[in-house]
Amino acid sequence: MKSAEIIAVGSELLTPSRLDTNSLKITERLNAVGIQVRLKTVVGDDRATVANLVEAALTRSDLVVLTGGLGPTDDDVTRDAVSEALALPLEEDPRIVERIQQRFEERGLRMPEINRRQAMVPRGASVLENVNGTAPGLWIDCGDKAVVLFPGPPREMQPMLDLVVHERLAPRSGGAGVYRRVLRIAGRTESHAEERAQPIYSRWLAGATPIETTILAAPGQIELHLSVRTTSENEARARLEAAVTELEAAFGADVFSSDGRSLEEVVGGLLRARAWRIAVAESCTGGLVLSRLTDVPGSSDYVERGLVAYSNRAKTELLRVPDDLIVADGAVSEPVALAMAKGAASTAGVAIGVGVTGIAGPGGGSDRKPVGTVVVAVVGPEMQRVRTFRFPGERRQVKFQASQLALDTVRRLLLEDASRDG
Amino acid sequence: MKSAEIIAVGSELLTPSRLDTNSLKITERLNAVGIQVRLKTVVGDDRATVANLVEAALTRSDLVVLTGGLGPTDDDVTRDAVSEALALPLEEDPRIVERIQQRFEERGLRMPEINRRQAMVPRGASVLENVNGTAPGLWIDCGDKAVVLFPGPPREMQPMLDLVVHERLAPRSGGAGVYRRVLRIAGRTESHAEERAQPIYSRWLAGATPIETTILAAPGQIELHLSVRTTSENEARARLEAAVTELEAAFGADVFSSDGRSLEEVVGGLLRARAWRIAVAESCTGGLVLSRLTDVPGSSDYVERGLVAYSNRAKTELLRVPDDLIVADGAVSEPVALAMAKGAASTAGVAIGVGVTGIAGPGGGSDRKPVGTVVVAVVGPEMQRVRTFRFPGERRQVKFQASQLALDTVRRLLLEDASRDG
């Protein structure tokens, strides 16, 4: 089996406050035995529509996984819908009735008559025991393909999922699995990344074990997701490692992570390697740069302090930024950002100082310095960098992109320092 | 229009770590103009499958909403798929090309050739301007039905959604809608909120226009979602207003918002009303409290500065916390939190000072002060509050809950001050 579709049944999943999260765990387990999820659907308690969806899914995919709609009430339509779609009549399974009666009796209750519905089984289906509830799951072979029904509550669904993967799917997978790597890139647009990467990954698609590539624009960074489907884990890891190396060569220092680490983790690692400490002076980011740095466990080893100088007075008092510099160049300017970075480093007595100033909006912009203008300065031993950017978006997006620029500038400065030594 | 289906396009949404969350906001807005969502699908970047899904959706529902797949790369198949499904040829729209070129030029860049793909439009489609990105949205009438294409990034999608609902869907709705209010509560558990609210909202269900209530535990706060479905907006608003008043009386000062405002907005409003400024001294939250305060537009009116004293040296140097206090009580203690708050207020010369210290983990805990222990102090004119809590969860959860406690403590102190005056 290579492809699957997941259908979550339940009208409550179509309201503005609920998401189908079962599909994440199901996807993870199916991927691990080499099955790709092609489609996910959420549908209400509507028998005819569910039946149509099952029919359509079987024309496209090898495995159809349904979750939910196995309860005892009239709303619970999954059994009927699947019976209709596969033209298999429903029959009562006396062993299921007995098991449900037992569950009720253990709690000192009598089984309500409606629970009998949960014992109705399409002819030929295998019953999957529910260790945490009354609704059993069902597995139905359809030639080379299969349909499987799980209850909706995650604690009832998950033990059945484990069982099905272990006993029914893994043996048919021939050991195939899907393996992934993610490359993260800073300071580039999606189109630039696509133009640079496309000639490389189009070659990989032609290989005996093709590598699939997806480009994702996350806030302030571009991600390249690579995946390989193969029966040999060693081959997969080697293929992906070679692919990552090729992309790293093409993108150079723009790649900040190929092992899942976030930008703040990478910066932390570089600081730790040098045993350098950092102090950050922030204006428009309002503490976000330091908050992100301190999201990393153990960051107290290299984070000394942060100074959020939101007012001009705070910039002079805390960071010794000269008043006349602010008057001459404005608070959002390269000289002020640099003075903030130097003030942070010198007052804290640390190797690396960062200054971030800008106009997060919606107010405060001007023709010369529109909303979104951000200046970042980083100073280190015998090195400094100042960069001015203009970011799109509203206040919180500008703040985030500014924090990303600040962290990325620290990263590039530390890399440069490392290569100078080498 | 009565029914809709949502199709989210993007292979990354079929991996074990990503969910389509756009559909929640879309559902909320469609419900508000009386349109029910019948089906939600997530599909990969596969032109033929997307085309088939659009055809099938149009046989069932009045409106088909697609999100994602409008980028400039080969992976972005939504335009082509819809053009195929509706048999409408794609044509380049020179106004879109011009607008995209402009966006690139504003950032000092040249438009890459591949971005031209984003200007391809199925014949007869109306273009929905993208104020936050390059990919325009599209609206296509199909007899009584319609297909609408939105970009995937939420900040690009949402303004277009608002526009489409306001200009195209609301006029066709015949006035029926679902109306909602959200009450936000701080400092209470979900079960406490349920116990307090249940006797109240069970009565509402019996009314001629029943109010449905859902209790949601969000990080650091509990939300009560109330909704009413009716054709009379006035009746809905009156019913909901009475319900909110009843819950506010039951929960007292624990309710911090019933108008959609976040905790940081509420705190900002209270500071602004008093014309007081605030300075925040943070240790374990690492700048998060100040970053949240400065997420609010106009916050420079009342935020003076922030001091992230991550090291003990920073606590003494920046905040004048006496060394012997740290030695005697430990950095995570009520005397130190109070000294931090006082130091912040006095060095900045402002009315309100906040001190936050704690153990975010995973390291640094002890038997007496386990990971998750957080102390918050707030000082104001003739008032002060100190609170110690222990929060569950990993580092980032502890940080967030600590920031929530700090903001809530400021809010309660300001409310108390206001009631003393009254």
C-alpha cells in the first residue's frame, strides 16, 4: 500500500472552534510504513455524502481511514455509509454485543438498547477491539485496497491505530518508509529560493529513489522540505544527506538550519561555541528578540541581559545613546542602532551587543521612513554589521521579521568570525 | 447561498506536523452570514485531484472556497486546477503584473520572471487585491454558485475574506446569521469555569432563541464562547448582551474581556485611562511581558522601558536589587520580585513597576522551588501585589503563563485603584 486518504466524520468538526487532530497521528504512523496521505476530508454526520466520499477515495488511494461516527446514536452514520459504499450488508455480531454488555455491567449499568447499533458490522469485516470505549473499530479488505474505521476519541482511536499499523500495514509495506529533512533559509524570498533550488531538485525527481521537494514561506524564513520514500533507511539518509549538502552549497550562508533547529537555537549554539555572552537593546521589537533567545533551554549560559528602550529617554539613560545623535539622525537610523548595540555590549560587559530600532506601525511612519522600516546593528570583537530593511505587514509581523533579521545578523557575524579564525 | 465547502491546497498540510487552520476563520465568517460549511478537504499540490475536487464540490454546495497554491512556483497549482474544472482559459492580467512589480520595487528588488504566474486569471474572474502579499485572490461566478480562491498565508487571506463576506456574501444571505460573543477569564481553571457557568447557560438552551455555550481552555486563560443563530441581528445582540452581563456578575473581576480584546490590550487601556506609564523587569519571561505589551498599537504612549535581567549581576546593576537579598532569599523569591518591580519603577521614574522571576526549566529546579515556580510583583502609587504560582508544562508554556500572570496582576491592581477612587 502506498497511498491513503483520511475522512473525519462529525458535524462538530465543521464549527469554527474545532479541528480534526486525529489525522496528524494517523499521518505520522502511515508515513512510517511508507504510506503517503493524499487527501484529508472533514464531513458532517451525513450518510450519503460519507458514502460518496468513500467511493471516490477508493478510486484514488489504496487505503481509506475513517474516524468518528461510530457511536450508538442516529447521528453516527459511518457504519451505514461504508456498508452502502462497499455494498456489504450490515449484520449484528453477537460477540460485540456481549463485549459491550460486559463493559456496561462492569460499571454496574445495563446496556441501553441503542448500543446494539455499535455491533452492526459490514459482512466480512474484521473487528478491532476498543480497549478504551464501546465502539469497536473495523477493517474491511476490498481486493488490494482496504477501508478502516476508527472511533473519534483519540484515546480510543490510538491503540487501534497502533495495532493496525503493526499487524496489517507494516507487513505489507516491505519495510518502506518516508524520510524527511527540512532546510531553513533566512534573508531570501520564496521566489529567489525557488529559482535557486529548482534546477537542483528537478534532477532528483529523475533518480531511482526520487526526492520530493516542497518550498514553504514561513514568517521571516523559507523552508525546503525534502522527502524520500524507500525501503532502505540507510539509503534514504544517504540520499537526503547528499541532497542537503548540494542545497547548502547552492545557498551558502543563507541556510541556517538543516537539522530542525530554529534560528534562536542556532544563534545560541554559535554563542556557546565561542563562550561569548550577548546583550540586546531593543526598541520596536519590544523584547521579542530576547524572549526568543530565552525560549531555548540553557540560554542563561549566554544571555546576559536585555534593555527595551521604548522611549528616547530610556535610550540615553540605559544605553548612553547621545541625545544629539537621536536629534540629528532620528531614533530610527543606522547611527542610533549602532550606538544602541555598542551601549548594550559595553554597559553589560559582554562580547556581542545588538541594537534594533524601527517603526512597527500602524502610526509613526513618514515618507522618508515609512512603517516597516527597521535598522539592526550587531557589534562584536573587531566586527560590526548594520542593516536597514523595510518589512511588509502589520505591527506584529513587522516585529517578528525585525527579530528574525536581528537574530540572523548575529548568526552571520558569528559565522564570519569563525571563518576568519579558520 | 446556504452551503459551502473549503479546500485547502498544499502538500505541506498533509505532513504530520501541519494543520489547515485557515478553515476555522473562514467557517466563522461564513456562519455569520448564514452559510454552513458542509465539507473541508486538504489536498496536496496535485492539479488533477484539485480540479476533480472542485467539480465534485460544485455538485453539492453553493460556494467553494480554496486556500493556498497561489504562489509563483510550479508547486502552486490552484489557478490551473480551477481553470480546468470550470473550463475557463487562463489569461495574464497586466494590472496584476504591474502591482506585483510595484511591490518588489518598493523593497528595492526586481520582480523575478516566475512571479508572472501569479497574474494568470481564469477568464471572467474578479480579482481580489492582496494588501499583504503578491498573490491576488480570485472570485468566479458559476451561475448561482461561486468559486473563490484565497492565498494560504493567514495575513494575506483574512483581509480578502472580510471583503468577500462584506461585499459579496452578506448581501445574498437574507439576514440569517450566527452571532457570537467571547468572554475571557484569567486565573481560573476550566472545571471552575464550568461549575460556575453551567447552571446559568443550561437555562439559556431552553429559550426560544437558544444560546449555545462552549468552554475552551486556551493557554493561560479560559474562554466562554456564546453563539445564537437567528435572522434578527438586534435580537441576537440583545440576547448575547444579557447573557454576557449575567456571566460577568457570576465571575466578577476574573472576566477580563467580553469584547474580543486581549489581556495586553485591556491592561493598555487601563494604563491609558490613568495616564500612567509602566516599566517591566523580567527574568524568566525573558522580555515576553514587554513584547506582549508592545504588540498593541499605540503602546509607546504608556510603555516606558523593559529590563531583562537574566543574570544576577544584571539584577543588581540595572534594578538595584541588593546582592544580600538574592543571597538570602534566592533570585526566585517574593522579596527579589518586589525589589525588581520597585527598581524598575524608580529607575524609570514611572507609576507602575513590574517584576517577574521564576524557573522556566527544564533545568534549575529544586525540591523547594521546582520548575514552573514563578513570582510576580507589581507596585503602583500606594499599592503593591506579590503572587507566587507554580505552572505546569515545558519552558515556553511556563514563560507564557508567567507573562499572563504578570499582565493579570497589573490589571487587578489598576482595577482596585479605580474602585478605590470610585
